[in-house]
Amino acid sequence: MLNVVFPARHSLTRGVTTMAAMASSGRSQKGEGDISAVFASLRPDDAVHAFPPRFADLKRAIWEKSTGSLEQSWKEVLGELELETKHIRESGEQMIPQISIDAIHRGLSAEESIKIREAGCVVVKGAVSQKIALEWKLAIQQYAAVNADKVKGFPADKIQVYELYNTVSQMQARTHPNILATQRALLSLWHTSSDDIRLDAPISYFDRLRIRFPGDMKFALGPHADAGSIERWEDLEYRKCFSKILDGGSSWRNYDPYFATPRVNAKQDLYHAPNQCSIFRPWQGWTSMSNTGPGQGTLQLLPSLRLATAYWILRPFFRPRDPTSPSLKFENWNVPDVDNPNFVGAGMGTGLELNNITHPHLKLAETMVSVPMVEPGDQVYWHCDMIHAVEARHGGVQDSSVLYIPAVPLTADNAHYLRDQRNNFLAGLPAPDFPGGSGESDFVGRATEGDVHPQAESQQAMGFRPFVGNGQLLREANAILGYS
């Protein structure tokens, strides 16, 4: 098997209290399955389940707690969206910022930072050499072939999204210095008023990989937002992240998508759903292992983070006066819908999904912008609340392949997850947030701790070395990870 070798270094387990502490996880596994378990758009034949009556009480309580008029907020958001959707339709991929890895190393300029924050996404060019990225893909393909009788994924008959978390390629990519440098730069675009988060200390969050074949139409993942679903309204702490939107009146205009403090204790996975991210993950992301552009099965983004979020947070509270009318004007969409327990697009233990029927004002058929052409080694990141999708058809002639690698900061809760993820990795098991089972525990050639990059930051990101510095959070995180 092809192997991209990092320089030799000392044992990464030095300093851990005991190997026994690393060998087991206190977190229960989630149910077995694949990525389709959390997305209705990948299970079109499944029935849509209504919410229990208690959610009508929740909706009324949120409505009554607003200090201003939610109807005014709704009216203003609809008015702004009419202009914004037109702007996105006319601008297309120009709405998605692109920077080079050199910009990451010299430090983002004020202009670059503003563009990334406003769009909620970015393409980072040249983070890894094309040669290395292509070697990563080949090594994965060889690993999958050697273990073909045990590999799982979606769709089962011709896998394109693999239930693989512990390949050598993934480990080397997650701990690559340029990828960690990008994560640190993007995390710095957030801010906090709390000592409970270290935005300057990225940690690794294991995720899947995709190798999508030309002509594929099965991995048609529709518009959605990660990081939970009904939890955004149901969990009190999570709801605080959107309090400016739910306060009513014009306060939604003061909503700050990059304020991290209320997200630290938010519960994003109330229903222990396979594939549901349970920790604070500010940026979802992937690293490309192919040349992929618009029409070639790539990612699509709605590059209007703040306004789109305000819309879908408010959407469950309103319905049209005349559902048969095509009018999207406020006058037809100003009926309070607070006695209906359903939260449009949300589910219990499923993702938050949107479409032209449920969220018509977003005009998703026109505003979902395909990511510009990327090459092997390029990265793409998008905000955790950002609406995104995968093109319904791969119309290219080459595979469309990515490693999903997000940007995640250190918090106490994230340290608990990192410990359990590390323990699962050592045992060859799936990452804790993902479908359970034996995973790659008996696979030939899976990654070991020796495949982690030797630099200190890479080892810390994996939980194989204690964090260095002052502060209660670092001391607490090191204790959680088993370091004295």
C-alpha cells in the first residue's frame, strides 16, 4: 500500500497517565448505519414524521418571550431577501471568497476577513501539494480494496461516501501543518467573551471521505445545515445563539454568527442521532483530492450567512394566507403559525433540510452556488449554520473526491470528545458522532499513532500530547485527556 511517510519522532503516548485510560471510551456508540440515516433527501421514500404536541407549546413560548414583534422581523427579512437573492443570482461564484495558503501564513488582511465572514465560506488554494493529495486518494483506494469485504458506505451497492475514519491518508491530512494553520486562521474570525474556549487551539474532529464517480445521482444531498436540527429551538442554550433573531423587531440585524460564547454549552444532538455533530464545530470543511468544479458533483453553498439564518430561524412561526398563491410577499406570508407543532425543515434526530417548497423565499434553485474549480490539495470551509448541498448529478469525467476535515476549537466538552475519539481511533472504531459498530478494528493497514505529524500542534490536536500554556481550560483539558 502506498504510504506518505512523515519523519520519525518519539512516542506520542508519553505523558498519558495510563494506556488503559486511552483504551476505552465512556461514550456509548451510536447506532450502525451510513450518512443516509440523518438526511431525508437521501431517503426519499421515507415518511415525514410530525412533531409531538409539546412542540406547539415550545413555539408559543418562544413567540411570547420575544420583546419585539416577530412579524416585523419577518417582514424585514423577507424584504432584504428579495434583494439578496437577486444579488446572488447575478454574482454566482464570485460570492465565494478565494485565498491562497500564502495568505494564511502571512495573516488574513482586514478585507479578506470581512469577505469570508460575510459570505460564511472560503476556498483556500494550495494548502497541500497536488502530488501528496493524489497519493492520499490512491492510498485510500488501495486500503478499501484490501478490506473490500468489510468496507461500508453510501450507497451500499456502489459506495461513494465511505464509513472510513482511520485511514493513513485521513490521519496525515488532519494533522498536516498547513491544514491546521488554516483552521487556526479561520477560528480567529470568531470571538468570545468567555475563558471556556480557546480559538487558537484547533483540535481534530474525525469525519468521512467521499470518492464520487462520474454520472452519480444517488449522493444527491439537498440543501441543509449541519450542527443539529430542532435543537436550535428546543435546547435553551442553543437557542441563545439566535436570541437576537428571536427577540423580534429589528434586533435580527444585530445577530452575530461569529459570537462563540453561547455555543460552548449548546446541545446539538439531543436525540443521539448517528451522523449528528455533538460538539461545537465552527467550520465544516473538506480537502480536495481531485480536480472538481461546477457541474462535477461538487459542493454548493448559499453565500448569505446572516440573512439566510435569520430567515430559516423565523420560518417555522409563519405560514401563507393562501397556500395556493405563488406570491412570496409579506402580505401573503404573515399568518402566525404558533399552534402547529412542526418546525419547518427540522426533525428529531435528523438534519435541518430546506427546499423550494418549505423555504421558498431563499429561491434555492437560483441561489445555491457551486464551489469554483478546485485542485487536489485545495480546501473549502463553511460556517456551521450555512446552508449547503451537493450537486444532484456528477456530470464530470473524473471522480469528485474529498476528505471531510473541519475546524474545531478547544473547549472542555470538546476535550471530552477528543479523548473518546482518540480512544476509538486506537481501537480502530468509528468516531463517536458517527454510526457505530466494529468499524475498522480488524482492517489491514489502518492508521496508527505513528501516522500523526510530529509537530507538537498536530500531536495536541489528536490528544497525543498535552496542551502547553496557562489558564484553567488548558489544565482542565489536559486532565480530561489523561495528562498529569
